[in-house]
Amino acid sequence: MNPLNERITQFRKMANDDPDNELGHFRLGQLLMEDGQFEEAARSFRRTLELSPQFSKVFQLLGACLIKLGRRDDAVQVLRDGFAVADERGDNIPRDEMAKLLVGLGEAAPVSKKSAAADPASGASGFRCQRPGCLEGAHARQLAKPPMNDEAGQLIFERVCSRCWDYWLRDLSIKVINEMRLDLSTEQGVQMYDQVMRETLGLS
């Protein structure tokens, strides 16, 4: 089994074992998309949106899958809905990517209605969390200091908000260890844990 198929198997198991884990479905969708399995990837992304309807990046990837599958009208609707979600949340990168996809389909680019980061009255902190699925948007708060004294700790400090780090530490990391049956006393177990942590937090 090649490394990609092995990863697909791991995340399919995670998604099946914990059907309400939106990040398990999201990562499975990404891997299936990478493998060219667009139909199944689209199903994973739709499930992700059922669990986390503000996850703007998922709209972008689902729209791209639908384009690959030749479902233009569905793709346009998903991308327009996703643009609105991303614009409201201040997720500028997926918002702009969805606008490009719409233009590529011959549609007019949607117009941004909001720029919270530029509005002093919005309460925006100026820190942008890069974890896929972060719900804090422009209100994300940076950690007070790196959580570990290594390169990963510095990346987490620079890219991940305090609420997402707490979510990983207190909830997701336990699910990863249990559902992937990781033995952290082994080098392989530690490496797999680190890899999943980086992917989940958007550090990869």
C-alpha cells in the first residue's frame, strides 16, 4: 500500500469511528481529492459542512471537486455560498480562491460585503488563525507564548489561536491517539502523532 492510500485508510477509519469529527472528514476529503477520488471526496466535504457550516475552506474544496465532476451548477451554488461565509468571517484566502473559481466558470466575481479586519469597531484582534475550520475568524486570540520549546511550538504560537490549541490539546489529540491506536512510547507513534497534529492545526 502506497503512503497516500495508507493515509486514506487511517482517516477513513477515524471518520467512521467518530462520525461527528469534522476534521477527520475534512482531512479524508483532502486525501481523496489528492488521489483523484472526487466523488467520495465531495461526500466527505459535504459531511464536514454538515458538522461545521462555517468552515469556509471546505466550500472551496467541495466546489473544486464538483468542477472536476462536471457539476457546474452545483459548483457555482457551493462557491457562492462559500464566498459569503468566508467574506463574513474575514477568511480572505479561501474567499478570493472561490472568486477565482467562479470567474473560471464564467460567473461574475462576487463583491465583498465585509472586511472586519479593517473595521476598528469590529473587535478584530489582527491575529489570523490558520487552523482549518477555526471558528474564531477575525476575533482569534494568539497564545501568550509558544506551548513547546521547539520548532513546532513556535509555529503553533505564530499560526494557531488559543482556542484552537486548547481544542486540540483537550479533545482532538485524545481522539487521534485512541482512534489511530497510537503508541506514544514508540518513535513511529510519536511521528504519526506529530504529523496528524501538524495537518490538523494547518502547520503542514
